[in-house]
Amino acid sequence: MIDFPVTLHEIEKFQIDNRNYVVDLDRNELVCVDLVVWNVLELCRSSSREEIIRQLKEQHTEAEIFEAFECIRQFAELGLLVSNTVRRVPDENRKLRLLTFLSQIPTAQPENGSNYLLLESLSRHMEVTVGLPKDQWSESYRDDKVFHFMPIETDLKRARTYYINATYDVTMAFAPVDFGLLSVEMNEVIPFFSWNNVPTIVRVHSGVKNEEAFINFVLAVYGAKRPFDAIVVDAPWLIPRFQEILSSEVDFCVIPDPVDLERFQPYEDKMIGKRCINAIFDTQEVFQKLVVGIIAGEVSEVNYRVGKFVAELCPELFFLVFAAGLPDLYLNNLPNNLVFFTETEQFGTDPHLLPMLLNGIDICFFHATLQSSSSLLFQSLACGMPTLIGTANAIPEFENACAFIDLKKGITDREHLKRVLEDLKQLLVDSREMERLSTEGRKLAENFSADVVSLQFVNLMHSLTQRQLETQSKSTHNSRRSLFCYNYDSNYGSVRSQALQHPHASSESIEVALAKEFLESHTRLQTEMLLTEIYNGDREKACHILEKLSGLIL
Amino acid sequence: MTLKQPLFQCPKPIHRLHHFTREDRFFIVDLDIGQILETDNLIWEILQLCPESTQDKILETLSERYESTLIYQAFEQLRSFEEMGLLVGNTGREILKKKNRLRIFVAGPIETWTSDKTYVRSGYRLASKEILSALSKYADLFFHASKSEVVSDGVYTISGGTSRHNFLFQLQQNQIDGIFMPMIPLDMVEQMPLHLFSSGVPVISRLGSPRGHGGSMIDSILWTYAAMNEHDAFITPTRSIKDFYAQHVLDADCFRVIPNGVDSDLFSSMDKAQARSQVAEMLNRPKIRDKKIVGFFGRFQPEKGAGIFIKIAKMLPDVLFFVVAPTLHAYQLQKLPQNLIYIGEQPPREMLPLYLNTFDVHCFPSIVGEEAFGNAVLEAMACGVPPVVTNFAGLPEVVSEAGRVVVCQTFGQDIGSFAGYVEPEMLSKAIQELLNDDACRIELGKRARERALEFKWDTTAKKLVMLYENLKRKKQFASRTRFKTSFVPSYDSLDNRLQCQSILTNVTEQQNQQPLMHTSYYQDWKAALALTLLERHTVHEVETVLMHIVKDKYSVADILNRVNGFAQATSL
């Protein structure tokens, strides 16, 4: 795809006998073009694609105009008429312009609080435009003081036209836990990334119900992303999981969600929290026993089994399991020392509810997997809650601030759960350690303030735009494609396939030629996946070819 | 002032020209050739006067404003341009406009047209020339040369640069309807640009030699097969060539059978006795009048069956064996049987019918890989001489019921240029049968003549023109649909492994170049690979890649059918 405006060679245009000629003086070549291309050439030095379409749509159909764009792109490939298209370089003195899509207006309401907090803090450093579905749109949004809002068409097929209109520097998409929202669905990752040359950040949140679907979504994004795009995960423990799946390093960025440090802070009087728990669950046990909070993920069945097991094993402790959406049938016949907190909607109505709840907990166990929301962890750390993290991989970022237990097997393994309980009990009696964890946890959480997190995003965006410019300036399009043809083996009287490189007709393997071609239009990971299939699952061979080619393809 | 005679003569026509200035630079664009020249205003002024004025008049007109030295220099420069085929001269464009005929660019040297066929020894080259001659009655032919000019009625040369772009420009400017490649070169590097740069104009490549040259001809044909578009085609003179390639490629339909012709006016029956008498006198061999004669007509080389012919001669000592060939090659050093007569150096073409008419039987034992049609057989048949041939390549198709076909052994792969072997005894037996049965032989000779009359160069040319029309229509209705495909890793948690999924976008909405949301579909990765490759490669290239991966012809055909059908169904 060619982006406009472009830098043209020195050209001379003239019309004779109803034919339109263009002389490329830089290349000393003459071309004959149709009227649409002629008209586009008039405009393409100074106008964007959208402006060109707008100006020419009276004279030509959109299809004709796009064909003309393609014609000019082909000329560019031949080295004619157009210099390497160079994207507008963001003015260093101007704020970066960010475009994001959300399914509904972000508010400070807690249920989508972290997105709002992030975007609101980003808006202090850049111009933030939020695209909303048209049916969510209201004229009153035009007056919003924080964001620019933009309605997008209900027909989502046209949604991306706004990318054409945009002169944004960066875009951001939020990968939601459930895929019913506007944001990118898995089979639409490719269109999303192919749209234009703007760096894109895909924000990936932990705390998912369907692990496989989530993994495949992230893999699709990872496969599609270009060198100047980024996947930003909110929790460091996501990375080892994907490295294990891909059997290679992954270059995800880790930037947690911002924590509202004013809302989430340690109360001097812990009883406030305990009274809150009492009020919600109507249990006196919360005053009589130490309270253990368990964040084990979003899967109801897992939460239920874990809760039941630990409560029965440790009747001397009171367990509060965070289990959003747990069906009511699970709530029957529970031990007295076990409650499940299922009502996430309540958080939406009362911003202080969750902080109070967290302050009522004496110690927290957090199972660090894809299914556990990191936001809850950081919020509990911000409330000064000593935390034991169960993880299969080390999390150096949290070393000082939390206790750890190795949980290579799943959390539902009973032996492991017994060990978790033992560790918890040991910690509970070690008041100095508890105090230390509380203090360090809060300190760690202060690194996740909105300001700090937004600055991390801003720095990331700057580096991506820089990388995009570098990638653009290096890229050359190899218009010399290979010829895939048969080669006759006279010894056997049969044919085999080969690839011949133009123009010298030197032979190379089909796989190498395919890899070279695909690397021009697809990402490295996509090319690797394809080659692996061609090699019947031998990924090593595929990687070997790509290693050999790296550096040869600019 | 006496004008020193410049070499640039006027008046003369000029090409379609345009001029412009850029800063202090003056440019002239030759629209007929597609070249841009940086020159000066004086050259332009001379060119404006050139069609109507003599050089003296031009000098007179311009000397008021320019020094005569400068004018002379300009004339000199124009002469150089003229030699390069630029700016001045008749490009034939005017003639072109008056006729409403196909315009065919011939991808071969102009010598293919201009060369004298009197002593042409290669059947392939001769056939090329005959086809072009016949084609020129129905289509205008264009050849590339250093200058643009009219060669003869309906035959032109066009000049220009050799860059891909300029080639395309020339095709466009001259409104070329098709490209004809009379011979497929062995050098692939020449090959590939033609199909890639034809810009939608149908390219027809003529196969004269299906095999041979140690397999390198097959490679050239396979390369051409890969590079050709759906609106291109091969022509082959016999079905056997098509069948040979059908073993190796999927799309055998791109091989169209258009037989060669024969000049049945030149090659016709004569009174045999008279012919023999004349030849006997010319060669001073009285025996020629009385003996039965078996003839060899062609290159006297081992792969053409020369050795077999000699063995047959030894088997039949009472029969004369005539060799009509350019030279005996290595056999001239051998002791040849006494009943084998070599007529001497190949006579001019007009004399060949005389020699052929002396034959009672024409023996054609060729098993060379390059054998495609057997022009020599047809020429002898046109003279009423019954042939005895092997069942090699397309010979049985040509001979049909008008001769004797002897079974030969065909090699699976060539040895050098040898693609088979025939037992001399079997040929000898067939020959003897004909020689011993006068009635049968005479009847077969009549049939041979009738059969030969079915092959006309004119018919070949008409079929070629029709093929171009068909291919143009095919191109008109063809559409290249563009799809965006992607290959994503997909994790299977049960097997704990990654696999490749592919996604196709923009299935239903393709006006926009940008991939659109909600038009994405999962599909088999091989089909996705095929669709991706089709953006930049031909269907035949995709076939090649799929054969490498899938290794089964039927599966590949199935994938291509699906992909093609899908592309057709979703094309705009």
C-alpha cells in the first residue's frame, strides 16, 4: 500500500492526442498513464490518501482511484516517478497523537477504571482520541475536557476508514478478557495491523477465563505484529508461559495497569475492612480469625475446589476467595470459614468497597497465571497486604515485595495447596516479615501509579515511532521475484520443483525462495509458522532458514 | 553560401514529438520510441521544418538567427539520432492505422523473417519462417531492431531501449495484440522477462522440439510453462508433445495443437521416370533409372537414423538408397555400401522436389529427441512418396493411414539427443513390403499426397490468429483477485503444540485495498499459501510449489481447483 503524500521524482506531464504522458527526468523514462493516475499525480505531493479521494470522487469512482494508487505503487516498485514513500515524521515539539478504540466511553467508574486511569494519565502527555461505536455516541462527548471522542460507524467493516483519515502517531487496542467488545478479535488481528504504517500497541490483560482462546489471540497478535508494534502485557508472569509455548524468547513489554494510589492504600484501622467483610457476608468469624485472601483466577470450578480444600484443611483461618461470576449453586453448604466474593458489579457502585475489602484481609495468596488478574494483585499490594505469590517461574520484579512459593503444578494439586497453607501459616506468625512485606508491597505499588505507568507508555510510543521510521528508511522492496518452475531430471525422466532467482537464473530451494518472499509481506513468525508446516512440523529447519536469511532481507 | 553536403537529408517525416524546458535544459520526447533526449531549441526548430523543407531551405531559414556552424552541428547530431532510429523516419504508424489486423510482436531476430530459406537446413527454423510468412497475411508483424521502419507490407521493426519499462511502452504505443515466440530459447534468462513484462498481452510460444539437448530443452519449456499467464499458450505441431508434457504438468490444456504446414505447390508429384532420368543424368548414375529407390531426406546423423539407414541398405543390396542431406557428417569417412548414393551437397530448396520424386519409398528412421513433426516426411508425402516411419513422437499423427508406421523403442530419458531406437530389420521389412507391391505403393503414394494437402501453412496461420483472439478474450474476462492472507500460530493445549492456521481476509469486499474487519475466514494453509502466491506468481508457479509440498498430483489439482474456483466466484 502506498501512503500519501509522497515525494515525486522530477517529472514533466503533458497530454497529446488524448494520451497522458509523464516524463520521469530522474530516470529518463517516459510513461503513459490514464486520467485517474494523472489526476492523482497532481495531488499526491501534498495530500493524504483521504484528501485525494475526497477531491477526486466527483470525477472518478473510488475503485478507480484505488487502482490508480496501486498503479503508482507499482511505478514506485519499478523505481519510477516516486521516491521511497516517507511517512510524515512527528514534530518533536508536538504531542504524540494516540488513537484507541473502546466499546463504551471510559469513565472513572471502577469497572473499567484502569483503562480510564491509563488513558486519562496519557492525555496529560499526548492527544488522546477515543473511537466509540456510533450507537454509543452522544454529541455531549464533543465537549469532553479529557479526551477527543470520535464516533465510528456501526458497520464495523468500515471502522478502519478512520485510520485512513487519521494522522495519528500511535494506535492502541485493548485485548479484552471477553471478546465481545469492539476491540480486536482474533481473526481480525491481521486487518488491524495491515491497515497502515502507524505503530500499534496491543494491550493485553491477564485474568482470563478461557486460557486457550486467550493464548491463541495473543499468538495471532504476535504473529501479525510488525517490528514497530508492541504487545504490552500487564504482568511479568505471562512471558514465561508464552516462551514455553513458542519455545523461544518473546519480546513482550511489561507495563502493569495503573493503580489508583489514593483509593487503594493501607488503612490505619484494619477493622474498617473487617467490618466491611462482615457486612457483606454476615460472618463473625472475620473478627475471630486471621483472614486469608485467595486470588486464584477466573475459573469458577478452580476457585471452588481451592476454596473448599483450604477451608477444610485450615479451620483456624478464614478464607475469602475472589471468584467473580461464581454461580450461586457453588455457594451452598460452604464451611463457615469460607466465603466467595462473586459480585464484581458492586465494585462499580462503590469505589471504596474493594479497598475496604482488601484492607480487611491479613494476608493474600496470589496464583500467578494467565487467569489471575494482575490488577487485583497490585491493588492489594497498594493496600499494604502481605502477599504470597505462587508461580512456576521467578518474578524478579517482585522479589523484595512478596513471598514466593514454587507452583509448577496446577493450583488444584492438593499437595501443593498444603504447602501453600503451611507457608501462609508461617508468614502469619512472623510479624516482622509481615510488616516488611506490607511496607515493601506498598512501595512496589507506588511504582504503578498512573503517572509512572503513563510515562512508560509514552516512552514506549516514542521508541516505536522511532523504530518505525528506521524500519521504513531501511526497507527496500524486492521487485525481483523468483520463478517457481519444474526442473527436468534426465536421469530419472521426472521433474522436481525449484526456484530460480531472477535475473541470473540461479537455483535455490523452494523453501528458501518462499521464505524470502513471505518475509516481504508477512512477519517473521508467520513465515516461520508456514515453513514449519511445509517441513511437516520441523520447526528447527524452519528457524534455520530464517536465521540464514536474516540480514539478507532488508 | 555553398552548403557543404550534410549527411542529414530533408525533407523527411518526423516522429511524434513533444518538447519542454526545465530550468535551462531543453528536452525532446520521442513519443513513437519512448525516449527522452536532452538537446536544444535549434534541433527542435530543424525538426519542425524537416517534413516540408530541404536542408538548404532549413539552413536559409535558420541562419538569420543561428550561426551556420551551429546549424551544421545540429544536422550532424540529427543524423546520429536518425541512425539510432530516433526523432525522424517512418515508423509505419500511418500504415498501421489504416489496417484493422492483429498486431503481433515477434520475439525473435528480424533475420527470422529476412533470411533466405533456400539453404535452410533446420526443419525447425524453416517452419518458423513459413509460419511467419503465412501469418503476415493475416496479422501485422513487429520485430525489434535498431531502427523503426517498414520492412515490407505488414512487417515492421520497432526500436527503443531494452529496459523492461521501455518494452512495455513499445507494446502499448504500437497497440500490440500479442507476442509470438517462434522458438523457445535454451537460455532461460531471455525467457523470464517476456512473460513477466508482457503486461497482459497474450504470449504464444512455439514448441518445435519437445525434448533433446540433454534435457535442457525440456527445462526451457518447463520454465516457460511456469512463467506463462493464464492467457498465454504453447503451440505444438502434434498431440504427442502435449501428451509428453501432460505427464509432468497439471495444465496440459495450455499446450494447443496446431500442425505445421507444407508448401504443396513447391513439393508436388512429378513423373517419376522423368525425375529419375534427370537425376541420373545430373549425378551420372544410370542405375537410378532402373532400380527401386529408398530415400533418406534430412540431416544424415546418427540420431536421425543415418546408421540404421546404412544397415537397411546393406540388408537390401538390390535397392538403391538415396541420401538427400546437407552433408554425410562423420559417415563420409566410413566405407558405405555401394548401393547407397549421396547426392552431394544439399541442393537449393527449389530442387528438393526433384530428388524426392525419385524415391519409391521415403524411409525416416529418426529417433532424435528434437523430433516433433517430421517436416521432411510431409514434404516427401506432398511429392506422392509413401513414408515408412517409426511410431516415435508425432510421426504417426502426421502419416496417419498414408504410410507405414514401425514400432520403435522409446527411451524414458534421453541419451544425448537419442530418445529411442528402432530395429533396422523391422524398417527393412516394411520397406520391402512396399517395394514388392507396386499397386499398394502407388496407392499409398496417392494417399500420402492427399494427406499432405491437409497441412497448409495458411491454415496454421489462421489457427494461430484465432488462438490470439481467444486468448485476448480470456484475458479480458480474467480478473486477478487480491486477498490478504496470514499465517498465525495456533496453540493446541491438548497436544501442547503449535500449529499454523491461516486466515483469509477481504473475501467479500475488495474495493478497498485495506483489509476490512469482519470479512475474515479460516482456511487450509495450503490454500492460503496458494492464494498468497497468486498475488505475484502465475498459477503454474503455484502448481510447482504445491507439487513440491504435497507431492500428489490429484491433491494439488484439487487445491488449485478450489482456489481458482474461489477466486472466480469472488472476482469483481
